[in-house]
Amino acid sequence: MARKQKTDSSNSKNDSSDIWFAQSGKYDDVVISTRARLVRNLADFPFPVKMSDDDRRRVQSLVYDAFSGAEEWRFLDLSQVSEPGKQILRDKNILDEDCGAAVINYKDESTCCLVNGIEHIKIISFNSGLDCEKTMEKVYKTDEFLQEKLQFAASIDFGYLTSQIKDCGTGLKFSVRVFIPSIVLSGQFESTVALVRSKKLSIKPVFKSEQIADFSNCLFDIGTTSCAEGTELDQMAGIHSVVSVILKTERKIRSEFADNNPTVVLNFFKQSWARAMYSLLLSYEEAVSIISAVKWGLQLKLIKGITETELNSLYYRVKDGHLKYLCDSYAFTFEDDVKSSVALQIKRLRTIVIQQAFEGIVNEKPVS
Amino acid sequence: MKCCSVCGSTFDKIVKSQRIGCAECYYTFADEFRATMESYGISGEYKGSLPKRLKGYRSILVDRMTMQIKLEEAVAAEDYEKAALYRDYLKVLNHGTETKDGQQ
């Protein structure tokens, strides 16, 4: 049996409660997180696809200088970062493309800036729950700070100029991650897709699982598709408005669906609960499905003893990079057959993290 | 064939690679880029923010009038979530000018 240690540590630098995803957010029963990203290119350099190595070094150095002296920012030259280190950045959605460097606000890691990716600069900001305004405010605060020292390429006709035509304009895009099991299971997903598309937004599943009762099927990213239409405020108001409608619909359907299908609901929940408590090795997708089912169980008042915020944070805590970090940092004792494989150790540890997180859960309704 | 004088990109190469080479490409291929954006359903002039060195031509008055129109449009479309946001921003803009007037 693997020796259990407390596994509630989100990374090496911060206390887990400081990280943005461990904080509570508005409407976090339905909206897991809000992300905004802003892209910019320096005025006096070719865009990344045409840059020489020397240009690359100079751009990186100019961004480094722009941030130097700024408190709470840490500059990472990614050529010096190990693969497990990069995996942690990917898991936190900080690193979502190949680039030369990352500058991270280490206070709560909710804002970062990638350098020399598809564009010279990509500022990303996150918030728990639905908060487009605050998330937008954070990327623009960083943009304003950088504009004191750097000159960005722009024209009155096209706005900020970017490597990809769809990004020129404001350079701003939003993405909101929603959890909508009631809409999916009640068969009302198509009307949600129609609403999203009618407002020129996109909707993409976070995972693609074949199993119908797999709750990872109920997580979606809703995003803006164009940076050139309207002002920043229009773009923000557009996605906020659509997500607010989806939020209300999910909440409305949730109680109706549970009242009309008590056995079906209980079956979904019990299956997931059994997988959580009796498994020894869980993949990330399985873990997401379990966490999502428990989240739904909490919303339907089948259980208590855990919060939406704890469950939302668990989505990040069971990712590969964080678990690998735990394996490397603490002396876990694994079963002999698990010891030999890092992949198995991660799956084993993921199961323990979930079981520990669920220790305090009690059933509100009899589920036996 | 038209070619960007700074980075040497041609429009064909940009289409193929889906990457624009430099800021000058936007002037060289302005018509082609406009047509591409229209094919994505994006038309009309750019209305968003600009770097400080370019944005002087827009005034707070224009911002307020634009916001008022947006608010009315959202109310007419019964999109009250959107209308609430525009109303809050309009309040901020109005408050900004009132403070300025007060100071004067």
C-alpha cells in the first residue's frame, strides 16, 4: 500500500491557498474559471515567424528590461527550465504554446506573459468563477505597464498588429470554462450551442470521451473568436452575457432534472463515487470525471463536506505536472509493482489525492 | 507579384503559413487583409483601443455617446446582462467628466 502523506501542496513557491485556482469565484458552481489573453508585437521588429535568432534575443532582453524592477514578477528563460518544470506551467495553463520565455506574477500566478511565441508578447490572466471584468483589468494593467517602456505595433485601420489576422484589432480574447451536466444530460445542449454560435462565440469540449455517463463530457470552453469587432468592452460584454444565460439555464434545469430523474441522478453519482473510493490507479480524465460527478452531487445536495472551490482546485491538483512534483519532492512509499514506473506512481498518487480530498464528504441523502 | 518591402512576405506565403511577417505587411496587403477579414464576417472600422501615440483623436465625449448608443441597443434587444455592463461603464464615464467639471 502506498504510504499516504498530506498532498495538498500546489507548487514549490506558493502556499496552495494563494494560487488563483484555489480561491473562490463568482458562480463557481457552473463557471470553473475565466481567462483573458492579450497579444502584442514590438513595433521595431519583424513578427516571430520572420525573426532571426538575434532578433529573438533582443526582444526577450527588452521584455526582461521592461519587467526589471517590477515587484512580484519572475522571469523564466524557458531554455533553462526542465521538462517537468514546463509540464507544471502547462498544467496551470500558463504555457499553452512553444515560446522563449515566461514572466509570471508569483503573488497568485493569475497573470503571466509569454515571450516569443506566435506573437512577441502574450499576456494571460485567470480568475476563478465568472469574472470577465477583473480578468480583463489584469491583462490591461500589465499592458499599460509594458507600454510605458515598449512600443507596440499598431495602425488606426487595423488596431494592434499581430501574426494571425484573426488576432489583429484589440488582441484580446476571452475563454470561460463551464460545467453544465444538467444541460447536457437533459438533452438541451444543442440549443446552448446554437445560442453560443449565434453570438459569434465558440464552444469546445475540454475532453472528448465516448462514454455518455462520463462527466468530463460536461466541461466546455466558451470563447470569443474575433479581436477586430467592436471595442474591448463589447467583446467582454458579449461573452459575459452569453455565459450568464447559460449559467441561469444550468441552474434552472439542474433541480428540475434531479426531481424528475432521481434514480438516474443517483446512479451517475454512485458509479463515480465507487470509482473514486475503490480505485487504486486513476488517469487524469477519469479523475476529472469523478471530480465533476461529485461537484454535481454537491449541487444536487446529495453530499456535503466539500466546497465548490475545493473541487475546482482539485481539477488542477490532479494534473500530471503537479503530481510529478509531489513524487519528486516527498518520500512516498509505493507498492513494488508501482515503484518501477513513473506513470503508475502518478496515477497512484492521483487516486490518493482524490481519496484524501473526499475524506470529509458525507452523504446528505441515503445512497445505499 | 506584390511583396512586403521589409520582410519579403508575399500574400500567398502568408495564406499558406497563416503567419504575417511584420507590421509593414498590414500596409502592403491592406486590401487583401480587409477581404480576408470580411470573409470571416468582420467588417467596418476598428473601434478598439490603440497605443497612446495613436489614440489622441478619440475624446471622452465620443466614448460617452458611443456607450449611450450601445446601452440603448442592448435594452432594445432585451439583452439586460449586456445593458447592465454598459450602464455601469457609462456611469464611470459620466462621473469622470463631472469630476473634471467640478475641478474646473
